[in-house]
Amino acid sequence: FSPLETPHGFAVKYQQIGLSIMEGKLKLELRQVGGVCKLSSESSLRRCRTPDGKICSGRGECDCGVCICQATDPEKFYGPHCECHDWVCATHNEKTCNDRGYCDCGKCECDEGWFGEACQFQEDCNLSNKKSKELCRNPQGVVCSNRGTCHCGSCMCNNPDERSLVTGRFCECDDSECLDEDTGEVCGGHGQCYCGNCYCDAGWHGDKCEFQCDISPWESKRRCTSPDGKICSNRGTCVCGECTCYDVDPSGDWGDIHGDTCECDERSCHATYDRYTDDFCSGHGQCNCGRCDCKEGWAGNKCEHPLSCSLSLESSLKKCRGTSNLPCFGRGQCQCGQCTCHPPGDSRVHGKNCECDDRQCEDLSGEVCGGERTHTHTQTHTHHLCVHEGH
């Protein structure tokens, strides 16, 4: 389509790109004689270098002092130093320039009557002060997260240095947490900051992308691959060839997952009915990389079966299952075909196979059925019903 048929602002963008291309070609022709550049290599690079020291903003090649951008189509890189890339314009409510303006070289050009980085503020406000503040409160009820002021239902974040470090609909994101303490650069100049968290470029890692990895991404992946072919066994993250395993221990101690590739999961040694107990292998064995080595006289995946029992392990588990797929409905310990419901002494969990859990009928205050009903249960299902008294 022609520029006249394009949406608002696109015609201007086409003209800018066209002028940029023509200007670049003209400069290139003036600086070259017979296809040979008249500028020294140093002079050529100096003219292509941006204030932050990057050649053509890191998005193009320098040819005789002129930047040849990676692409010159709309929504691609353009400009004298390939500094323009329109898709990075600010958004509001997931709309570029709030649909109240157009994107020009990374900055919003707002429609009349609107202003702000993302054209999110209206000059003439028709909201009451109370309604405006209600729209500015974050999920915790704090106006603009105490990092900005409210204007007509939208937050104006405090950015006195004009670096736009505080962002978000409620000013909830503080990207100053991404600044390198030594250089002052965002993510050390080796990554992007999103709501206070650094996402590092390839080959860099650390909270602020301050560490450089000295091995290739391929080698890093190889070192983190577990015997089953998964990266860190799908239980951790790979950073420069080393796995950082997820710590699922609620106490915050050493953690249940470990190993060079997070291949060991000690949770496999815990009983189903009590995942957070300190008692591994039913107290009758040693947990080694997620596998129970039972003491003499005990057997089973979790050393739960005494060999002195007249029943086999399979027969014992079958008696404990009842109508469930789990022994004791996953609410107790099975030993020699008998269920001991967990936690011990809690009368709310009961039944031959611990199939009844009256805790399901309690409200937040611990009252059963709101104090107005009695509870009942069925043995074949795990759901619980409250029935009005007298019915």
C-alpha cells in the first residue's frame, strides 16, 4: 500500500527511512573514489561509532564511515547509526504508545491531548480524585507503589535522572536493581533488565551479568546434561556448565535435590503421606541419590516393609490400598497390611485405609461444616460432603 494508505504515522516513518537510505548512499559516493574509501579505517569507525562506543549501535556494519543497517524495512533498524528500532517504544496496557500516538525511532509521538513516555496521560482529566487514586493502587493497595504520583488514573513514575529505571503500570518495577555497582551500567552492559531482573547475553551470567563464561554454549550444555539426556535433570538451571539445583527443602537447608546434574532427588526417599519429614526411608534405611538402601530386616522402595511380616510386600500394599491407587490413600503408613493414619493422634484422618479426611469439611477457623452441619464420607471416593443436621 502507499504511504497515504498507511496507519497514522507510518507515512512519516517511510519518509524517514527513505531519506536515511538516500543520505547514506550520497555520503558513501562522496567518500569513495573508484570504489576505494578515502577515509582511514580509524576515521571510518569513528564516524560510525555511537556515544556509548558501539559501531552502528551494534546493529549494522560500517562501510567508509557510513552505517549499513541490518535491514531498512519498516519496524527494522534504521537511522544514521542504526539507532532506530521502533518495536522498543514504551507500552501502556500492552498497547504501543497506548494507541494514542505512533512510534518514531524508539520514542512515542503522542496525539494531541496526550503526553507521557507511552502517551498514557491525558491533559484534561474528567475523573474525580478518589476514582483516579483507585485506578493507581497496586494489588497491595499502595498508590503507584510509593514510587510515583497519580495523574488521572495513571502512575507517573519518579525518574529524576531521566533514565526511566522505574516503570510499570503501578511503578512496580525498579530497574535500578539491575545497575552494576562498579560501572553503573544496566546488567553490566551484557544483558537486558526486565522489572529488576537481568537477562544476560549469551556467554554472560550472574545477578547483574557480571561474569563471563569461558566455555562455549555447546560445551556448557554438554556439561549440564544428565545421564537421561535432560538439562540438569529438569530440576535446576545451567550456568556456564554448572547446574544450580532447585532447593525444595522448606527449612532452607541443603535441599532435597543435588548432584552434578541435579540427578539426585531425595524426595523419592520420603513417604507420600509426609513429604517434608526428616525421616528418610521410613527410618529404616539410608537414602543415596534418591534410592533407599534398607537396613537388615526391612524391604520396599522406602524400607517400609518388615521381613518378619507373614505377608509379602505386594500383599501388604494391596491390603492397604483398598479402593485407592495409593497405600492408605496417601494419608498414612502401611506396615504388614495395616494402615497407621498420619499425623498420629489426629482423629480427623481415620478409616481402615485412612480413606476419611474430615479436614476437608473445616473452614478457615477450623470449624467443621460451619458448625451447622455434620459430615459424612464415602469409602470409594476421596471427596467429603457436609449434610444439614436433621436430614
